[in-house]
Amino acid sequence: MNRVDLLIVGGGINGAGIARDAVGRGLSVLLVEKDDLASHTSSASTKLIHGGLRYLEYGEIRLVREALIERERLLNMAPHIIWPLQFVLPQTNSPRPAWMVRLGLFLYDHLGGRKKLPATRTVSLDRDPLGKGLKPGKPRAFVYSDCWVEDSRLVVLNARDAADRGADILTHTCLVDAVREDGGWSATIEDAAGRRTVKARVLVNAAGPWVADVLSKVPDAREDRGVRLIKGSHIVVPRLFEGSHAFLLQNPDKRVVFAIPYEGEFTLVGTTDEAWEGAPGRATIDDAETSYLLQTVERYFEKRVEAKDIVWTYSGIRPLYDDHAANASAVTRDYVLDLDAEDGRAPMLSIFGGKITTYRKLAEHALEKLAPFFPQASGGWTASKPLPGGDIPGADFDAYVDRAAQQRPKLPRLLIRRLARAYGTRIDALLGEAKTIADLGQHFGAGLYAAELDYLVDQEWATSAQDVLYRRSKLGLHVPAGADAAIDAYLAAYLSQRDRPRAAATDRAIG
């Protein structure tokens, strides 16, 4: 594709969401991502679809309301990767009076037109099973609901839907430079095969933490918007408590930390809010963040956890719009869409800020901003269309798993359930004619078979073990030692075999 309506730079949730929305309106789209899809911020979230209860404290009423409305829309769109999650908010150690917390939860319940999720209730932790695992303290707690999301899968499914509708999605492809030319853009992109030029009507800068880096590659870019980089880190520890509920823990410094059941055997604890100085890059947790999260665990839970017990950590850099707040935790999570198109210049739209919950609405707003340049494009459409695999009848995931297990009785039910959680109704495309474990090919551990790897390469742009084990899934926490090397070897062989006919066809065409 040498000439497109939109050239989107960035394969995180905002770039993938804009690509899906735009191509569904009839526009031609090329998305380029310098690494893997969701390889940075969009796979380093706390993995929640939520309104952001604590943002009410900073007066972010519009953002919270929009996020709460989107919460149930996304739940309907992707019931395989998004599901309700109950949160317990103890008043133990709370720096806020109970009346203030309850008032915030009242607003939280009513701002977004809640329909599916239950309303807030009050419990006594010394009598309710929800208090098991907590240290003794003030018994009063509030219980409210939000949703869990497999964040990196949300990105991939948006990209998959965009590609199914005609978009070109190129991973491991970077933008070298872009210049305004003949009322549009002439951009140089580069991948393993070398450099080439593409023409576009509009350039969309959705590069997340690298948004300023993309601006630097445009000679006449306007630079009157700022981005503030905030690092957030998480730790994963052996399970701290029983039950499917999560906790929202208040700390004396007024920051909050989530403790969430994770991958069956673990608890996810996070996040932190630390200013990131310097150029964006691969983030890792530091000692101060580790100590802060472990101190939070110590403050609330009976089970003792030390640094040596941590089984995994991950960190990401959030590209927030710089509103000059002194406290990193108070920086707005709202988004800003900056359109640079004055005096008839070719349009460039740069995305600052945003959060995973509001990505779909952000994409709609982006296309509204670009509407004057594409009068032929149709209107918004994504609010009611399921993501790939999300067309589960009645959004009843458990009933769907029952049917899928009945159709393939010789496959383990736990495997069927895990695949349904990742791929929804598309497990039929993945499994094909497979009826038994032997039909799935080589086993790499933790229920990961060659059939799934083939699907991830062919349908979801996976090229490495890291793509598979920590973004398309979290099986990296479960597979045996050495599995990553075996997966990399298998993928290299599979990609070589798959691409050989394409290379031969290209050679014949050139000859």
C-alpha cells in the first residue's frame, strides 16, 4: 500500500483503536509499529477497565463519566477478555474519612449509567469472608465493581479487526521521517527488508511515550504541546488471599494500590507513580518502587512477602499530557488531541495522554477531528460491534465454554477455557479439525501447543517467545524453564517455511 488516507505511527491501544475505527468508516489505513503490538505502555497497565475512582478526588468528572460509560460498552464488545471484578476497599489505614469515600462511590455508581455491574455495598470485614487474609483493623469496608481486561490482547484484537476490514498493520517497522508534500505526507518507513516511501493524506502520531520523538522527525512540526512521562510498576507475588475479588488499598500518602488475583496462582500488586526523566525507553522497577509495594502488602495482609518471593515484575511509561501538576499521581489521565493543520498544511494529529478504558472514545474523537478532511467517510460505528471473538451469544462466557467443551470432548476442559478466554469464538479457527491433544502438535508446557503458535503467527503478528508468553498470553509465568528457547526455535522455522513461498513469488514477479 503506497498511498493511504491515514498513516498511523504506534501500535499501542490508541493507534490500534484509531486504525479499527478509521478503516470501518471506509478510509485506507497503514499502521506502523517499531516493535511488537502493545510492547510498551499498553501491556504494562493494571489491566482494568474502570472509571478511575481516585480521579474524582482531582475533579476529573468528565473523564470518569466517559470511562464509566465505556466500561460496560467494552464489556459487551469483548466478554472473552473483559469480565466484572469485585473490589473491596477497606477503611483500615484510610487517610480519607468514610463519608468521603462513600460519597465518591455514590458518584461512581451513578455517573456512567451503570446497568450490568452491581451497586456499592458496605461490609464488615470481621464477619464477611471478603476480609480473610487481611490483618485486623477497622472492620468497615466498601465493595464496588469494575472490570478486568487482558490489556495486550485488547490491542491485538483491535489490530486484527482493523486488518480484517482492510488495514495494513506492519510491526517491527519504524518511521524514519515524514515531510509535507503536495497537500499530503511523504513518509519513509523502515523494516528488516529496508526503507521505502509511503504517501498519506493524514499522519496520526499515536506513538505513546515516543510522541515527541515522532514530532522531531517532522521538520515543521508544531511543538507547543508537552508530554509528561510517568513510570508505573507492578509486582506479582504468590497468592495473598483466597477468592475472586480484588482489593483497593489506601496508603497514608493518599496513593492507592490494587491487589488483584492473577493467573490463578498469584496476586498482582500495583501500581506506582514515579516521574520518568530523560528519553523514553524500556522501563524496569527500581528498589524504591519495590519497597513501596511490599510495604503496602505488609500494611494490609497477614501473609508475609519479601523481595525474594516476587515472581515477576513489569513496568511501563505512561505518556500523560503535561498539565504542570506538582504531584505525579495528580497529573491528568485525560487525553488531548492536537491537530496541526493550519494554513492548509497537511494534517497531523498527535495523541497525548489517555487511558486504556477510553481508547474507543478517543478513537471516535480523533476521527471527528479529521472529518473535515474526509467528507466521504461514514460515521461512528464501533460502540456496538464486538471485537474478534467477542460475538458470544448473550455475552455468556461460561455457557459458551460449555458448548465448546461439548463439541470437543477429548480436549481438556481447562485448555478449552483458556483458549476461549484468549480467542473467544475464534478458537474454532485456531483448533481447526483438531479433536485430541495429539492433533495440536508439539507441546511447550502449560497447555501451549504448536497449533496455537501457528495461529499467533498467522493471525496476531507474533514473531518471538516474548510476544507469545507475555503479550498474547501470560503463559510465561507457567511454562517450564527453557520453553522460551524452544518456542523461538519453532517460530523461526515456521516463519521461514511460511515466508519462503512469498519470497519465491516475489522473485518470479521481478524476473
